[in-house]
Amino acid sequence: MKAPAPAALFAALEATWPAAEVRECGPFRLRRGAGGGKRVSAATCEGDWQEADIAAAEAGMRAMGEAPLFMIRPGDEALDAALAARGHALVDPVLVLAAPVAAIAAHAPPGMACLSVERPLAIMREIWAAGGIGPARLQVMERAAAPHRSFLARQNDRPAGVAFAAVAGDIAMLHALHVSSEMRRQGVARNILGRAAEWAQHFGTKWFSAVTTGENMPAHRLFAGLGMQAVANYHYRLWITPGTESR
């Protein structure tokens, strides 16, 4: 089965992890993330651009209370070079991984090893908070109009890990995966992905996808062990105020 096109994956990312506000600025789409992270705060290029359009997008992001930040996707090479020349630093190279949803669902654990809930429980919020996923990112989950669910894994009768998943078309996206440090390397994350994929199958999805930074080796090992392969990539260009690079 042929992997989904990058455009479909990026559309699913936006639908399942939405910004607080979106504005059009010429060929650029600007986003206000309200503290929800880079993906919901970055501008993307949706058409042909001129140098003046970049300046307008930078000003528009500042007006929205965001630092100028651009997501660079496949096909944006000329924009990437232009932003580098303007002083935007490259940050956070990211891989988008995918596998047939049925292959991931085959790892769904038995019984109560992983629970699916409509709204995060208090203990889930605590685990997310320990992993740096605070209220602003939880609000991103609440904004998602796509079918979605939160997942709580248990290990040795204790809460062990959490994640959020949502469905857009035939793609299920996993977000905000975090396993408590003392519960790692015990199959907790595998159980979460399996249960999330099992849930996603009810919506007729064909693909299960997730994103990870290029340097997150534990995540790479997890996803590779489940047969997930990199099918797209992106990175960001962030305006760095002169004189702050070493801070």
C-alpha cells in the first residue's frame, strides 16, 4: 500500500492539532498558537511569494503576538534559502512517520493495559505536565474538531503513559505521547500506539502517523520497531533577535 502523500499528512497534522487562530497574509498562512508549540504557531507558504511577502508575514506574526516562525516543507527550498539570508535560524528538523493502521493495531494490549477516554483525567494531566505538556497544549487537544481520544496506559497497576490521537480522513495522527520516566522500556508506548490505532480503525482510517524530531532516538527506535517509516519531513526557520544567539 502506497504511503500517503506529504500534502495529506500535513493537512492531517493541521486538522488534528489546530492553531488558536489562522490568518491569511498574501501567500502565507499565519497561525497563533497561544503557547501550544511551534507547529500551531508557524507560518506556511501556500503559493508563489515575493521578498515583500516574507516581510509582511513577519510583521503579521508579530502583530498576532508570535515571533516570526516559518514551517519549511518539501518544495519550500527557495523560501528556506531566503529566510536563512534574512537571519532566520534553522530549528527542530522533524520527521513524519507512518504505517498501515492495521499493522499498529495488531499491538493493542489486552484488557485494561491502556484506556481510551473522551476527556483527559486528572492523572493524565499530571503525567503530561511532568513531560512538559502543559495547559496550552491541552487546549490544542480541546480545540480539535476531528474525532479524537486520549489514552492512558497502565503498568504494574500504576498509571504509566499518555497520548492523544485524532483522525482526519484516512489518517490517524498521534500527538503528545509521554511515558513516565520510571515506566520506560516496559512496552508502555507500544501499548498506547496499539490501542490508539485500534480505536482509529473504527473510522475507516488506513494510516497511522506520528512526528518526532530528528534527534529523538528513543522515539525513532519505538516507531521503527512498529514498522513506521519516515514519509515526509519539515523544519522551522525562526527569527533570532541579533545578539541573543548565545543566550
